[in-house]
Amino acid sequence: MDDKTHFIPPTDPNKTQIGRPDFDATQISGWADANRTAMAGSIRSLAVECVPENSYALATQVSRLHVLVKIIASGSATGTRMPLNLCLILDRSGSMEGSPMEYMKQACGYVVDMLQPNDVLSIVAFSDEAELIMPARRVVNKQLIKEHINRLEVGNTTNLYDGIALGASQLASVASLGYVTRALLFTDGEPTSGNKDFNSIVSQVVEQKSRGITFTALGFGPEYNEELLAAIAKRSGGNYYYITRPELIPEIFRKELESVMMTVARNVRMRVLMSRWVQVRQIYNKLPAFGHRSAEVTLADLERGEIQTAIVELELGPRPGGTYRVAKIEIIYDDSSTGKTETVSSDVVINFTTDASRIASGFNPEVQRELEVARASRNLERTVMGMRTQMISPDEALRELEKTQALLIQQGKTLQAQDIQRAIDQIKQGAAAEKTLIGINLDREKVQ
Amino acid sequence: MTDDAEKTIAAGDVYSEKTSYVGQPGAEPTQMAVGIECPVCHTSNPPAETYCMDCGFLLTSQPEEQGVELEMRPPAVLVTTDGTREFALHVGQNTVGRQDADVLLTHNTVSRKHAVITVEDSKVYVEDIGSTNGTYVGGSKLNPGQKVELTDGAEIVFGNQTLILKLTTPSEEPSTKEETVTAQEAPVECVEIAPEPETQEAEAVAKLISEDGTVSHTLTRRTYSIGRREGNDIVIPDPYCSGRHAELRIEEDRMEIVDLNSTNGTLVNGVRIEPNNPYEIRIGDQLTFGQTVLKLEAPQ
């Protein structure tokens, strides 16, 4: 689509014109829907809860306050799941020759078997260029789809950029309303043809995300660029997987599809609305977009029973003592059970006092613990970057990882601690562990 | 805790009305007369509000009476170019960086310990403390350890984050002009950052021209601001171009473009680049700002 056709005629010469009126219109109707749903009181998939580090703050001077935000997806199944609009974007470059190709075909076969006739599937394969194996259509004749898949053959180079573009265009050809939209991007190598630039590829994903397309990045083998794949998944709210051996490909595809089928909230954004005399200093491990008295970040899609956390640090200015709502936190998302854009919110209410002893006794241990984990997450990121750029030695990396692991065990994050153990083992065997480490998410937790 | 859903949403809508509450909301003559006036900030609130829409005060309560010495205005603040963020500076040393800093800029072009801003005797100085991507004042890069005095309105760039210094004028001395004059006489240990002499013949590195040839700029080694508004180094009279749209950096061995979070984005060869991230460009590249397409060419 040519962007120029979307431009609206200029009105006020002093204001920048927004280039995408269609997109805006969708946003507005989303808001209207949110209002209507709220009044009808239907059951939404997400709930949000804010826990301030301290319910007191000093009235007389500038103070800083961490707020733990918990986004909780309801655990109960709401009957039938939303149909999927799924696109498989598959790498058929030369390095896929042999068993990887065979296992990938088998994995795709599983995906087809798991889908239902009201799901929509499209398949794209890329090598020197991207080609459409199957345009978006309902999964009716499974045998025929598998025959398409089985005809795939290995090619030469890896044109990831064009693969993503073609896959996204297939997903976009289906009206997004009423579907869980997801691209499964599978690759085993660095982009070697087409647009190979890291930033261009990530920007393309970010742009597709704004159209409601989420990417799951599945990296296979030792050669792919984990920083790129992790960025694709993170920036679009999808999952990232590192598949070490070809025989694991079908299992990981199955696992991811199950996760997608349990998606209850998509296009999740958190918006912090600040009252007067309040600034957002940071949102841990996120890059907020700041507006007038607001800060907004993108969160990953949530599946049933999942809890995501975020930590916001506020700076509070002095004021007359009393009770204030310093911020309101909104979670805006597409709800898979109501089929609409919903907003849930929670107030951060703080007591401003001149009595310093109240503050000393008012700290919330839960927020302190989560803060430790957020700092560990930041350290982990730094360790991975240090390993990638060889700025830190394997020994130093091991020490850092063991520290992080001990902290995670202490905080009850056993699954993530196990992932770190895997990375520790890899380093001890002299193998690269970055691909494992970059996928560890400390701010997402599945509650069974 | 989500309380009454309807109420919450209503408050949200009021919040999102951005421009109404800047400055002194109480003084707005157009606001509804019926409602609850906030005892703290005097904003008039609709009767249904629990918390003041502006300062968040719990409207059913009363503020504590004992005379709390309210905030002395900070001696200076740093604001982002779009005005959405404000960093108050205090007297003494203010650290600037990506982690645990007073002026916290969580962007990956900013070093963890990037710079120090010192406020003393109503003067403000900045010093780069060995950052990776450097600190720029008025377009000139600071050498590490070089302490530079900043004047009101100075543009300081940390990595790719631009902040503008706003000095708080002491209310008891309205003669700000006098102060500016003395400020220009820099102390001996400080280096005055002078604007680039225009007379000096700088070497042309590239040319930025429009397809029809109406826009043509010869580029030398420096940083150019690009936007619709007058005052940019390269002004693009296109309503789809943001007031401050992008920054073009021409360096020794590298040229890069940074989209300053413009409304319609910056495209390089038809591909939209990520905002606030330097993107390397080369001779022959096509740059799109709004609806205007400019080509980067070799000089002559």
C-alpha cells in the first residue's frame, strides 16, 4: 500500500498532519468500544493491580517511589477459543538441507493437524526471495496443505526481510477483528540477502505490530542472530525460542501453537497517567514513549493464567500533606473473549506526610523483591551483551550468572533459574550461551 | 484496585484532554462553575470525581494545615525538545546517565555514567565523564573532562537525547539581561562554546537536494536540524513534516539521520526508520520527510 494515498489534506499549518487516518479511526472506535463494554459490565480477560513500594511519601521534599504493576490474565477457559489467523514464515535457505528441513516439514504438519476449520492459515517460505506457498485461507483440506508443505525444497540465501513482509501482507489480508493474529517466523541463519540491516528489519516488525501483527521468533541452530530474533519477538509482543537440535523443532512448534491458542490479550499497552507534581523516571527494562503527563510501553501478549509485571519509578514533588492519586495506570488491549479493545485501570494512591517515621515503617517487601528481580533482569541483559561483544570473560559471565540464579531461586522463580542453569552448563562446556540467555523473561510468569 | 468502572473511564477521558490543564487550571475562565474546587491546586472538578483531575488530591479530605514549606523552585530544569519530560536540577552535582542517575535517560545511546551537570552560584556547567557517544552543546562535542558553562535555552545532547536548559530567574532580581551579560564572561577554566564561524570555508561533504531541484543544501561536517518550523537548519515547508522532524549528522567518516519521533516518520529508501535511533546513510540514499523526498548526493 502506498502511504501517500492515506494522507488527509492539511488543515492547520502549524500542526503536523497525521499520515494514517484509517489507523486513527480504528483507535477511536477502540476507545468507544472500551467505554461501552465497561458500562455493560462484561467479563474482561485482564485485571491490573498496582502496589506502591510505600504507601507514604514525604510531603516536604522530592522523593522517588517504585510501583509494582501486576497484569493478571484470568485463569479460566472461556469456552471456545478465538480462531487464529496464523502465518508460517519458513526459512528454506541452503543450510536447512537434510534433517532440519524434514523436521520443519513435520512441525508444520503438526501445526496443520492442531488447527480447526475456522482458523486461517497462510504459509510463506524465503530463500533468495520470499514466495507464497499458500495464501491465507481456512484450514479445510488438511491433506492438501500438507502436500504444499512437503513440496518445499532448500534454496540458497536468507532473505528474512522479504519473508516478514510477505507473511505480514497475508495476515493483513484477513480482517483482524475476531482473530488472534500471529506470525511464526522460523530461521536458522543471519539475513544474507535482501535488506539485511538490523534496524530496518526491526522497524518493519514494529510497523507490523502497529497493525496488530505479533511475531514469534523461532531460532534454530548455532548460526542465527539471537539479538535480532529476540528483538523481533520483544518489540512485537511475541515469544522467542532457541531450538538447539533439529528433532526438537516439531515439539517447539507445538508448544508455541498451544501458547498462541491460549492467548487472551493482544496488543497490550501500559499507560501511566501522571498527576501534577509527578514524573515517571523510568519503567524498568522498557523504553517508554512519553507524552504530556503520560508514559506508554508495549507489553507482550498474555495467555490464560499468565501474570506479567512491570515496575514504574515515579518522582514525586513536595506538596501539602494529604492523600493523593499520584498516577493512574491503564492497560489497553484487545480482549480475545469480548473481541474488543478494552481498558482496565488502577490508581496509585499515596499518603503525603511530614512524619518520616511512617515512611521508614511503610515499605512493602513484595515490591522490594520484584525490584531485585528487575535489577537482575537488567544485569542479565548486560551480561549477554558483554558476552556477545567479548567484553567479559566466560569466568566473569559464570560468576554473574550464578549470582542471578541464586537470586531467582530465592525469589521463587525456579523456571527461569533452570534456564540460567542451562546457560551455565553451556558455558562450562565451552559452548555459546547467548541464545539461551537472551530468551529468559523475568517479568512474565505462568501460574498453573 | 479497579473501582467503579464507569467512574474510572470518565477520569481517564479527562486525563487525556491534554492541553486544558497546563499552567494554572484554576484561572481558566471557561471551566464549569459547578463542581468541587480542589483545596490544594484550586482546579474545578466535576462532582463525580474522587480525586482532583489535576493534582490527584482526594477531594473528600482536607490537606494538612501545618505550614509545610512548599518546594522552592529548582534553580534550573532540563526539558525534552517535545516538552513532555522535565528534569529538575538541584544545587550541586547532578549526574546524567542511563542508570541510577539524577537525570535518568534510559536510552541505549546514553552511557550509564554519561555526564555531570553542576549548579553553583546560579550558574550551570556540564561535563562529559567519558561517555561512549559524547555530549554536545550547541552542536559541538565536548572533550571528556571539559567543563562548559551553559546559558539559558542551551541545547545539550547526550547520546541522541536532546535536552534544553531552562534557568529559573530569581524573582527578586528581574534584571535578567544583566545576568546574561556577566554569564558570557566565562571563567578562565571554562571553555566558551562559540557558534561556528560562518565565514570559514567548510569543506562540502554532500548535497541534499529535492527531486525537482527546488531544495538544495550543501552539507559540511556538522549536525543539521530538519523540520517544518523556521529556525531549523534545513526547513521543509511540508505540512506532513513535523516542526522538529529529524537530525542529520555529518561526521568525519559517517553520515547518519535520526528521526526525532516525528509524527509521520522518516524514511530511508522507502523504509521507515526507528525514531530516536541514529541510522547510517550513504551518498545516493533517498530520505523522505512527510511528503518531501530528498536525495543525498556527492558535492558537485
